[in-house]
Amino acid sequence: MTYAVPMKASDYERLSEILKVLAHPVRLEIIHELLKKNPLNVSQLQHYLALPQSTLSQHLCKLKRHKVVTSSRKGIEVFYRVEDEQAKQVMKILDL
């Protein structure tokens, strides 16, 4: 049996923050799509998830505020991607 390297208190705090922000079905869907098709803009996410633009924007804002996703501008479009390794690991554990 192997044991993981002990985590610091700050690691537990960050993981808790990620779990809280992912604890919403729409945000789980967004992260799932971004992991499959990184990077995507709001229009592309809207197409894949069939959600209103305002709903997507609110959830993307929360994900970005908690540093689960990052954004980059190309012309007038903003593309989102999942950069946080712990968030990627959580999604992998959830098998999403």
C-alpha cells in the first residue's frame, strides 16, 4: 500500500475551495466540456451545453474568480480553459 505525500493546510484549503466551486451541475458541465475541447469561447459553450449566455457568463465568472479556469482574448472573443491541476484531478476522480 502506498501513501500520498502529506498535504499542507493551504493545500486542503485550496482543494476545499475547488470542491465548493464545482458543487454545481452547470459548473461541472462547463469544466467537463472545457477539458474535452480546451479552449472554448462562450458561444461554443452555449452551443455544446444549450444554456443561455447570461447563465454561462455568471458561472464562468465564478470559476475564473476561484482560479479554476483562465481566459485569454483573441480579437473580440474570450476563450476559457481549465488550468488548475487540482480541478483536473477532481474531474478525473469523478470520472467526468
